[in-house]
Amino acid sequence: MRRINSVAIDPQPTKAPSKSPRSATLRFETQEKLLVKRREFITLLGGAAAAWPLVARPQQLKVAQIGVLVLTNADGQLLTRELRLGLRDLGYSEGRNFVFQLRSADGDAGRLPQLATELVSSQVDVIAATFTPCALAAKQATTSVPIVMAAVADPIAVGLVTSLARPGGNITGFSNMAAETAGKSVELFRDMLPSIGRVAALANPADPFTTPFLEQVRLAGRTTGIRIEPVAMARGPEEVEGAFATISQQGAEALVVQGIFFSKTIVEQALKYRLPTA
């Protein structure tokens, strides 16, 4: 699937697209190396749904159905807010030009396949899926509805696409960093803090990327002589604060975070516990 340079929702948006849309970015990962510009994501969303039926006559408006598949309610609130603002920047109005069909697994990844099937049955025009478990569930549910993924792990390794240059099929979007990059974060801490002896890791057990992520972090620990402990798990934003508390209590000097968590949650806790975090 190619990236399309325009968004096709309705040929007559509520207002003309702004000549200078906000430059706010939508962060979908915590290492701060992946900054997904809101407009770029919206462009992909519209481009993936280029087959959305346009109006036959000016009086008949097609309201685009945007399926949103997320792991937690907090993820859903953030993603729909950013999508809403980005589409507004381009002149589109919720209710008139598009509506969201939001499905949240409430932190239970086992529910994602059913929720993805519900979206397909609802005949949405496109599915926006954040993080690897959601993207995989959407891929398994349909081969025809366009899927825009965001902040997934290595899309080739997890089976989402066969090639980055030519993903093919009905999937496009943004990939998170490869597992090897997580190990580089440990090396970066060693270079910045030469006396560091213990680095913690924070991951989500529901994400298939967790295993290669932790493998690379531990490999970097052995290479640098840094102990990787503790390894904390959190299934959603509501469990992140408790994980940070445990990590701090166990004396970790820095933290490597899997990219499935939204930046805002991680930054708040990193500042609270004064813990260097990558």
C-alpha cells in the first residue's frame, strides 16, 4: 500500500484546510526517537482509505466511519483526540464528515480479535490500530479494510508485513524501533553515566514484541556489565505508576521502556521518581 498525498473523506469539507496547520506531533512511543507528526498520520489514514465512497451529488455527504482499535481506554482517548484535532486542521468535522467507532480492550489483549471483528462487521472504512497487539488483531480480522498501524514493533518480525519498502496487502503506517535499539539505550546509559550498575526494564506482557525487547536489553546488559533488574510489567497506563514505584524501591538507576506506552504517562512518572528513562 502506497502513501497517498491527500486525505479523501469528503470533497467538500466544512472549512478550507489551513495553510499552516499546527505542528503538534503525536508521540506513539517513549524512546523519543519516533515522533509521528499528526498531519502525516492523518494523511496515511486518509490515503489508506482512498476507497472511501465519495459523494455522488454535492447534497449527499458520505460520513466516513473510522474504526479505532486500542488496548486501553487511555490509549483510545489520546488517539481519538489527536485524530480529531488533525482532521479538524484539514477542514473536516466530526459528525459531518467522519465518526469514530472506538473499541477498547480495557487492558485485556485477549479481547482484541473479537473487537477487531466487530469493527469489520460494522463496515468501517478504515481501522486505526496502535501498538503491535492491536495491529495484529486488525490484520487477522480483515484483508480488505485498510489498516493504519502506529507504534508497532518490528512489523516484519511480528508478521504484519513482508517488506518495509513494499508492505503490500491492506496495511500501512508507522513502525516503532527494532528490538536492537532497546539494547542501544542500555549502552547509551553506560556512556552517559559511567558508574551506572543497574538498569530496569518496563514492558507489557500482552505485546508480542516484549520477548525480543527484553532479550536485547539483557544482551546489552551482559555486554556492558550492567545488571538488568528489575523487569517490571504493566498492561496499561493505570499500572505504570505502580511499576515505577517498584523499580525505584529496588534501586534501579535508569529505565528502558518498551515503546507500547504513551510518552506522557512515562514522562510524568520518570520526573516524579527522578529516574533517567529511555
